[in-house]
Amino acid sequence: VQLVESGGGLVQAGGSLRLSCVASGLTFSSYAMGWFRQAPGKEREFVAGASWMGGNTDYADSVKGRFTISRDNAKNTVYLQMDSLKPEDTAVYYCASDIKSPSIRPYDYDYWGQGTQVTVQG
């Protein structure tokens, strides 16, 4: 199983980025997918999650109204659209797969990508 994130980078506060995560080696449509992030010196935290078909989504309070998770099962890809970015959004962002329903707990996830760096300059 491999999850590969892309789309990170350096952006000014108020800007946007779109992260992608392409999955291989698993039946993508059978897995809930989540996005997490980890800033230096901090624990990994839940950002957003989507159910198998994307009908059910969940967001951390800190990103509600600014971030949108979506998935394209035909492309084995999950996305994270990030708008109105803030310096506190700076972190390494990871996608992860969960054979059960989406969870906010990192240890519930089965597979993880290598992460992509997002840096927001204020």
C-alpha cells in the first residue's frame, strides 16, 4: 500500500493550496480517508476526514469553513482544498486510510503517506 501526497508549498496568509493524495495497493473505495497535520514540537492532529463515498465528512474546528475534503474514487485520490490559509496552518500534512469509518484518532488509521510541507507566511 502506498499513499503519496503532493501540492504543498509556500503561500502567503489568505492564500490557497490544494493537496492531493494518490493511493495504490488497496481498494480505495473501501477506505475512509483522513488528512492530518503535524507542526514542529506538536502532536499530529486531525484536520479532515471523508467516508468511503465521500458523503460524510468531518473537520477540525480550526479549519471548518476554510478547508474542504473531497475524493475521486475513480482516480484513487483524496483532496484537501485549503483556503484562507493562516500562519498557524503551517505543518506537514499527511493523508491516511482507515478501513472503518473516518476517525479523528491517528492510531485508528491503517496506512499513511510520507507527508507534504505547507508553509504559510504571515
